[in-house]
Amino acid sequence: MNFFHTEPLLAIIIMAPLIGAAILGLLGKRMGERLIGLIACSTVAMSAILSFYLFFKHHAELEQGQKFYDYLFTWISVGTFRADASLLLDSLSAIYILFITFVAFWIHVFATGYMRGDKGYWRFFAYMNLFMFSMLTLVLADNFLLMFVGWEGVGLCSYLLIGYYFTKDFANDAAKKAFIVNRIGDFGFALGVMLLFLKAGSIFYFDDPARGIHGAFNWAFSQVHDPLALSAIFAGGITTIAVLLFVGATGKSAQLPLYVWLPDAMAGPTPVSALIHAATMVTAGVYMVARASSIYTHAPTAMMIMAIIGAATALFAATIGLAQWDIKKVLAYSTISQLGYMFLACGVGAFGAGIFHVFTHAFFKALLFLGAGSVIIGMHHEQDMRRMGGLKKYMRITCLTMLAGWLAISGFPLLSGFFSKDEILFKTFTSVVLPAPWPRILWFIAAVTALLTAVYMTRLIVLTFWGDERFMDADSASSHSNEGHGHAGKPHESPKSMLIPLIVLAAGAILVGFVGVPEILSVGQTGNYFEHFIHQSVEGPTTQFDAADAGGDWYRQFIEEQRVEWILLIVSTAIALIGMGFGWVWFKRKPLWEPPSLLEHKYYVDEVYDAAVVQPIKQGSINVLWKFIDVRIIDGAVNGAGQLADLFGGTLRYLQSGLARSYVALVVLGALLIIGYFVIR
Amino acid sequence: MVPLSWYLGLSAMLFTIGAVGVFIKRNAITIFLCIELMLNAVNLTLVSLSGFFGDVGGQLFVFIVMTVAAAEAAVGLAIIISIFRNRESLNVDEVDTLKL
């Protein structure tokens, strides 16, 4: 059986948005809004259609773990180092391109309505298409360096789109913050890839016999497991690689301690928040970790760090999300929290469950963000939930679709979020990767987070759509009227181009969970389809403990495991319902309940970072680099050179008499001396 | 045929006239013309020696000297004109601002 195939259509998937970006970027300024929207959406639609076509065409092969390559050209070839511009389709990247292109297409459609009348319409869609190109390159690359190209590309587009309203200071600050914080992570990622090359001699993921390439993961397979010890991190082995790559992931996927950029990234237009800062780009870190799963499974220390950071981030961000007033900030912290879940899943060895959560999260979080965007437009660019309330009367469809998103993220039974979150909780509880007390501790943290998630999402829904209509009195009093919208007043429902994507994504948020129904709930116990599919490219939770466990009484263990799964399923359902019920009752009665100020101020993390990192750098730059090194040393050297020349010149000018004839006399005398010398000799 | 020594003698005379002119004259234009005279005296030497030795290299040098002389004439005259505009005078002894 041939394990490797060629699929030349892959290149078109990434090139279509690039061509769109080029057309819009170069010629878009002279185009009308309809044409721009058409070009932007059709290029993404093309990628989406091709992704679906390839998925169904090669479904059987992908399910058996076969791989499809599209070799474009050899990019770098120096000594033994080789990096190709070549694409790889396997079950992991297939899942990713499916939901990326699908969700992105509907967000593009939504944006054609959301951005209507904006001066930078063409610029916005050029960036969006460029983002799609970068993201698809990131996902489809078949080596780490090309992945890094996409990785930096999405970072660039994120920067451009956060700073889209570049006349506003806060947008520029947020864009710079995102870029700089990401840089810290990228530094770790780049170091990790370099070390991987040093150790494995290759930056390709897998073998490709056709090109004579040996994959780095083969090297990883051949390694013995590193010990579970802090010293392994600095040993320069596989654990070091894993930890460095994870540093990259914490930057891109907004984990502790590098999450601070994501809440500020909400300064960009809402479709950007939905596409880049919720559904796709921020999950690139999870993708990278899942892609490198064969490295991680050999580095238990890195797994442990990842699980702990993931769980800590999930809880930390959820508590902050509980106390925000800006509707987009709530969703931003919710995104960070959900990303924490994904890393927790990867950290306990359940890469499949992590990717499943990425998959379902893309739908319901994109839906929630777009719903928030619809609310913001309907409220004439108001984002503060204190000035909303009672909107269900005015925005019926937005309200209904957001309810679907709310139920999905809170883990309401049989919706998408329920399946994926339950999967993560179960895998955490039964993890064999981490030593004894940790699975229970992490499970407890994750369960508390699930409760908080249900509470703060209920708060968002209640504050926005139910309760008193708080916008009327606020509208007349606030400074809002001078924003030049002219039509301030009653909220209104959004146009069709925004509602249709909402409906499609709502259907997605409700239904996509069924591709990953856990074994105990599936009809005829066929097993978790999604997990089976994804585990063709990603390593399952194999550990050093496995060998001992694979004894004779596997059946008893199997029954035992099912019992645990049922219990956990019931517990997490109860958690979701309790959270939602409590939130509903509490926030209906006291919608404007003042949360603890520690939470409202986000634990003062930004202030701490400012004092601990930003100010020292600033002061150091001013007092040392500028006032000492630049002024004293560099300027001093330049001025010193000038003064030296002045000194010499000032001395030598005494030789000049100012009489032209005396100069001539000296010249003639000199000439005569030279001639005389030659004559006499 | 005129012997070589005549050419060299004429050239030496021209050069001396030029050198003495530079020495004793104060008018910038006159000095300038004297410099040109010296240049052409040298040119004459080069041409005549080139003919004497049958080596075309000497004549090539003459072209270079003439090119440089042309450039020098342009720049020099421009300087002289601007000095005159500023000072209403062409006396080189008066142009000594840089002197301490």
C-alpha cells in the first residue's frame, strides 16, 4: 500500500486567498464595496470548496493515516539543512482546513455587512484574505520552517487588523502590544525549531520517500522518554525542544503569562476578533502542539507544564471574564479560558480531545463574536453591557442564534461544546501521563472553570438580551451622540448579510459536536469517530505506564472506565446546568451587580507587567541607552572626532601666510629641489 | 627639419614666462593665463618628444592635459567671477580671509 500520495490541488487552497489579497491590496482602492466583498468572499469560498472536495475525495485514505503531499519547490538547501515549500494533507490538517475555511467564509460574508460604509473596506478585506493565506500555509506546511512563515504571517495580519482603526491611539497600542508579546513567544518557537534541527537533523514532520526526506518525528520516536524532572527542561534534549515550542504556543494562543495581548486585541473590528482572535489564529498554538505530539509524548515534563499552564489559564481567565462589562472583553477572556482547556487536553495526552475542542470552539465562539458584532452594530457601536438589556425584543434572530452559542459554550447536553468539554474533563480525570494526584487536581480546576464559564456566559446573555432597557437613558446622557452616527436611538436588527452567517454558525454550534460523540453515547458503541480520525496523525496518550497496564484484565478495566465516564458525564452536565441556572437567577435579579474590583481590574496583571517589565525597559532606555550611551558615548565620539580635526586645523593654519606669491615660490622651490635631486644623482 | 632642441628651448622659454608671470602678477586673470601658458609649454614638450621617440603615448598625455585644463579653466573662471562679484577686485593678495 502506498502511504504517500500527491495532491496538486493543495496549492490552490492557499494561493486563492493570496491572489485575492493581491488584487484587493493593489487595485481595491478603486473598486466598489460590492466587488470587493465578492472577490474576498469568493477566494475564501474557493478554498473552502476545495477543502471539502479533498476531504471527501480522500476520506478513506486519510482515515487510514495516509498522507498527501504537494511539493512546490525547494526553498532552502544548505548543507544538510533543507526546507521546502511543500504542503501536507493528513487527517489533522484536513480537519483544520475544513473548519478554518468554512468559518472564515461565513465571517467574510458577515464582514461585508459589518464593515459597510467604512473607508478602508478594501484594506480590511485585503488583510483578511492575506490572513487566510497565512493561516492555511501554517496549517498545510509540511515542515516547521514553512509553518513558521505562516505563523509570522498570521501574526502580521493580526497586527494589521488590530490596528485597523489606525487613527485611534488605543488601537495602535493594542496592535503593538500584540505584536511584541507574540515576538516573545516566537523567539521560543524559533529556538525550539533550531534545536530540533540540531538534534534530529531535519525540520520536516514526516518522511517523504519521493523526495528522500527523513522526518524529525522519526527521530522523536526513536528517543527514550525523558524523565519527569525539572532538570530535563535545561538538558537540551527532547524536553527542551518541547518546552521551547510550547513557549511559542503560549504567545500565539494567549496562555499564561503571555495572554495579555488578546483582551486588548478586541480593539480591531469584530469580525477580526471572531476570525483571528477566537476561531482560527489563536488555535495555531494547539495545532502546533498536536502536530508535534510525538515530541511531547516523549517529554512528560513538558506535558505536565502544558497541562498546569492550561488549567491555570482556564481558571484565571474565567474569573476575569466574570467581571468584565465590555461584551467583547467577556468573550476575549472566555476565549483565553477555552484555549486553556485545549492545552490542558494536550497536556494530559488527549491531543484528539484538544483538537476536538478547537473544532467545536471555532463554531460557537465565532458565532458568539459575530452575535456580539451584530449587537454592537444594532446598538450604534455601543459595547458596554451596562447600556444594553432587553434587546431580545429588537434583535430576535441575533438573540436566538446567540442563545445557541451560549448553550454550546456552557456545555448544555448534546450541543457541540458539551461533547468536547466533557471529553477533555474525562481525559483529564483518567490521564495516565501525569503522576497520581495531578489528574484529579486538574480535573477539579477544569470543572470549576466549566461552572464559571456557564455563569459568565449566562451573565452576558442576560445583561444583553434580558432585563431593563438601559440604553435609552444612557443614550441621551452619554457622550455617545457626538460620534456622528446620526441615527442614534432604538437598537435595530442587522442586515441579512450578517444574519445568515449567524444562522449557519448557530446550526454548526448545535450540530458539529456529533462528529465526536463519546463511545458510551454513540449508537452501537462505534467509538469516538473524531478521535479515531485525528489519531491517525496525532499520537494517542501512550506513556511509559502503558506497558504495565496492558495486562490480562483489560475488560474489567474497560468496564470500570465506562463507569467513570458516565459519572463524569453526569457531573459535568450538572455543573453546566447549575452554572446556567445560578447565573440566570442571580443576574436577572441584579444585572448591575458590582464584581470584586480585583477581578474587574483583571488582577492588575497589566499594571504589574507595566511596573515589572515595561517601566524598567523604558527607564533603562531613557537613562542608560539614551542619556548615557547615546549622548555621552556615541555623540561624544562623533563630536570628539570633530574637535580633534578642529585642533589640528587650528594649529596648522599658522603656516598660511595668505600671500599667493609666497605659495608659488614654495611650489617652484620644491620643484627645483626635486629636479635638482634627480640631476645630481 | 627643425631639431628637437629648438622645440625644447621654446617650451622652456614659454614655461619660464608663465612661471615668472605667476610670481609677479597680482591680477587673478593674468595669473590664470600664465598657468595656462605653463600647461601648454609642457604640452609642447610632450608632443615634440613624442615625435622624436616615435611614441604615441606622449600625444595621448596631451589630450588628458587639455581636458584637465579645460575643466580647470571652467572652475577657475567661475571662482574668479564669484570673487569679483563679492569683492569688486581681482587682486589675489586681498583674498586672505582664512589667514589668522
